[in-house]
Amino acid sequence: MFFSDLNWEGLAIGACTFLIIGLFHPLVIKGEYYFGLKVNYAFALLGIIASLIALLTEGIFLSAIFAVIAFSSFWSIKEVYEQKERVRKGWFPANPKRKDTETIEE
């Protein structure tokens, strides 16, 4: 069996999924830091757009990649709320320039 006979598409989808999820982690952190909960609108819009693209794309590879982007976006909405809680607990820094940032006094 030669390398050209192997189906690499599944591994490529897996690698892209890994990279996409890894990209969304800092997006959630930075998004909450700079925009607060308002960043959820951007994640929702991105998720809807990526879902539509996934449905309209003919190739399975690109369709799967856009689906991963869509569901990573939707999951990020939940993660922003959890990030806000992590900031409240002091695990991550709060943005002092944002008006809706709660001041934590100890």
C-alpha cells in the first residue's frame, strides 16, 4: 500500500478541527476582555454564517471544516459566560478600560 492510496481526508479534518478549537480558545479570552458579553453576537453571527456555508458547500472536507467553525462559534457563546466567571474569580485579568467591568475589591 502506497501513501497515495491512503485516505488522508479524515486526518486532515481532524487536524483542522484541532487547530480551529485551539484558535477559538484565545478568541473567547480576548473577546470577553475587550467586548464583554457583547462578543456573543459576533460568535452567533459567525456560527450562523458558517452553518449556512457548511450546508451549501458540495465537498465533504470544506463542509466539515465550516461545520466545525460553526459549532465552535456556538460553543464559544457558552464559554464567554464561563470566561466572565473566571475573570470574576480573579483567574484572568479584567479590562479596566471597559465600563461594564466589575471592580473586585478584596
